[in-house]
Amino acid sequence: MSEVRLEGVVKRYPSPDGEIEVLGGVDLAVGKGEAVSIMGPSGSGKTTLLHIIGTLLRPTSGRVSLNGQEISSMGEGELALFRNRKIGFVFQFHHLLPEFTVLENVMMPLIIRGERGAEERARRVLEMVGMGHRLKFKPAQLSGGEKQRVALARALVNSPSLLLADEPTGNLDWKSSSQLMDILARLHRQLGFTLIIVTHNREIAEKWGKIYLLERGKLRCCTD
């Protein structure tokens, strides 16, 4: 499990008319094993914030720490290793490799790390998301909801302590969205990882313990 802490995180991007500030001093504390959601209007910086937490982007200023270890100042090599071992990602688009089977897609993070037992671990986590009967299928043979379940399995195969989900149901119908959230809630209870989910859907946000609202570069808690 992971404890996430952001202190005064600012993110600016250059533009022809000067810097554009997307995040204007964000503070956030998420306890170990906690699940929270972040909402906000389109363009408010939700994905930018999630990418900073996941070390895919560096803040312009401020501190980001995981379990008391500041990650915003790590070198690129150290950061990549940390991200691979500690953080799982689920995006709006599944990003599955079309030429590989479901099983091979989920095995890939373990193969890249050179770990033994990749196939066994991939099979086990695919069973956990209800995709054990689709191991030899290619992504093109799956429904949208099934693809996202495979993407979730791939994110969890490394046993991350922190899972970040960016609009994971954004391309799914109501039934598939509900099924995915039920699976995610069950696995969160069983595995105990810390979860931060970005969503525009209030109904989905309310499934988790705490909702934060990001507006005009500022983050505030709007419910407990």
C-alpha cells in the first residue's frame, strides 16, 4: 500500500503568449489503501495531475512523495524503475498491443522486467478480472469492456501499491462501466492498493470514499 502526498504542486506549460498555468499549487494527501476520485471540467488539468502523481510528468515546482520518499526529484532511470515496480496505470484507451494475445499483453510488464513466472501470474490476475476464458484471444476479438478488464489486469500484474485510473470507463456503456467498477472495487478491497481515479461521471466518483474537485488549478475536497 502507498501513501501519496502532494505539496504546492504547480505545473506550467510554455506558449507563444507566455506560460500557461494548469495547476496552481495543489495539495493532496491520500492514505495507504485509501480510494479517492478526482472530478473537474474538461481541460481543468485532471490528467496532468494524475500524470504528475504517476511520475509521467514532472511538476514545475512543488513536492510529490510516495510513502515518505520524494519522487519528484529522482533521476530518469531511478524514476522509471520506481514507476515500473510501484505504480499501475489504467487509461481511458486500453493501449493493448493488437498483435499479441490477452495473456501475452498482461505478461508483457513482467517479461520486460525479466521476472520468472510471468505466465502463471498473468493467468491468475486475468482470472481475477473475469477474463480467464479469453487468454488466447486478440484485442480485436474483445468487446470494449473486456479490453478494459485486460488493461486492468495488466496494470495489476506487477502488484503495484498505487493504482491510477484516468477515465477508465470513458469509452464504455453503462453496463460495462458498472461491471468494471464492481471488479475494481472488489480488487481494491482484496489487494489493498491505494487508488486514485479521475472521472467526469459523478455516479462513478461516488463509489469511492472521497471526492476531490479540480477547478482553476486548485484542488478541494467536496465530500467525505
